[in-house]
Amino acid sequence: RGDLKKAGFLTRDARMKERKKYGLKAARRAPQFSKR
């Protein structure tokens, strides 16, 4: 059991979905861009 804790399996993963930004379709995805 101690091995799992050492390996970090029992700890809560704080990584979250990045929030959607204003003016963008998603967190990083910008609306389709064309040069002309």
C-alpha cells in the first residue's frame, strides 16, 4: 500500500480543464483565421 502513495497514485490531481477565454472558441482554440 505504501508503494502506491510513494508513486503518487493516491494524491488528488489538481490539473483542470483550462477555462474558455472571451473572444476565443475554446481555452486556446481561436476562431478560424484567414489572411484575406
